[in-house]
Amino acid sequence: MADEETELMLRVAGGDEPAFEALVLRVLPRLLGYFRRLGADGATAEDCAQDVLLKVYRARANYAPRARFITFLFHVARNHWIDRYRHKKAGPPTISTEVLRGADPDGPAMEFAATPVDPASGSRREELLAALERAVGSLTEEHREVFVLARVENLRYQEIGEILGIPVGTVKSRMHAAWRHIRTALHREGIEPP
């Protein structure tokens, strides 16, 4: 647990205000990307990220690292998402193509290394991205959460299990189901899935 984010949060817990600013600079893009990939528009993603950071700051005195800080952060982010959308039953149903392309400056690009795409074929890439958008957007929330945390945020299954409060076996099962759904959806559109 000797990663930089955890070390910064421990300094924040000890009252180091500049450490919180440094921590925000490190994690804000990931939070924004997380909420965008779950379907939030830009303004909603910013609101959610700010709310999560405020919750983390308010809980700073009680912070005790039982896992990496990023695991704790995404656990808070997930709970915030649930509070904001699931209980209101107003969650956005789709993921923006811009987010899948990596055009979202607030998060890393989603990469599908095994997908054969001719770099010279811009229209083929556009077709693939649009199909991916539809496929990922049509995942159930449970499968989409696991997919985003694993493929976009590059978290380990153990960390995802901690964030979602589910066993690692369930994480693996949901990830497998998400990939199966995406491959099937791409195949239906005439795209050979990875």
C-alpha cells in the first residue's frame, strides 16, 4: 500500500492541506472518467467528482488504509453514483462515443488491443467505436461497473470486489458476461469481436 495516492491521503489525514491539493490533481481525472464512462454527461461527472472529493476530505481524520487509496476512492465514488442515480432511478442509459474514443480529456482511453483495426481505415474505426458504444451502453449496470473498473480504470479483480462489495468470483463472472455480451453485440453488427 505504499503508492503515492495512499501516502498523500495519509498526509491529508494528518492535516497537510497542500497534500490534499496534490491528491486532487492526481485523482480528479480518473474520477471524471469513471463517472463519464458510467454514463454521466460532463457537468454531472464534475458534480459527482466534486461531491466524492468533498466526502473524502470530510472523512480524512478517520482514514485508515486497509487497501490502496484508489480502492477506497472508487468505493466512495460507486456509493455516490448509487445514491445519485439508482435510488432516483434516473441513471443515464448510454456511454458517449467520445468517452470510448478517449477524447474525454478527463480520463484514459478505453483500449481494445485485440481488436483488429486497420489504422488507415478511419471509417472502420468510427464504425467499431459506434458499435462499442452501443454494446457497452447496453450492458446491465452491474456488468458495466465491473467492465469500466477493470478495462478503463485498470483495477485488479480483488480491488473491484472490495469496491463493489462482492466476491472476486462474482467480479470474474460479471466481467466474463460483459465480454460475452459485447462480443455478441459486435458480431450481430457484422464486426468480428476480439
